[in-house]
Amino acid sequence: MSRTTTMTVRLSGALSDFVAANVSETGSYENVSEYIRDLIRRDKERVELQAFERLKTELQHTFAAPEATYQALSATEITARNEV
């Protein structure tokens, strides 16, 4: 279920001018809400991409490790280890 939240943001000076320039007939957005939603979506994507890159780096290090460092585990051992 989707929930809508109303938020108030105060901007002044250069930030207010910047938003106004992006929200106008000649700007990229029709209204401030549309602009803010797009910024939030982009930031969410950035955070998700950073998490993915960290995971990818960790997996690359793991798979680059010498095979001799791997330890054979049974499914029961893995399950027990992950329950901690």
C-alpha cells in the first residue's frame, strides 16, 4: 500500500533561485513536487548502486582468493552458521 506524506522544505537565496530556474515554463519540471520526487528517486538509485558496487567488490575479492582458502561446509553447517 502506498502512503503519501506532505513535507515542507524552506529554501532561500541561491537554492531557491536554482529550484525556480528548474521549475518553470523553460525549466525541466512543471512543479516543485515533481522536481523533488525526481531528486529523491535519483538519490535512492545512487544509494542502491553504491550498495551493489560494495557487494560486487566483496564478491570479486572472495572469488579471487586462492582455492586453498576455501572451506567445505555442509548445508547444515551453513544454516547453523547463519542463524547466529
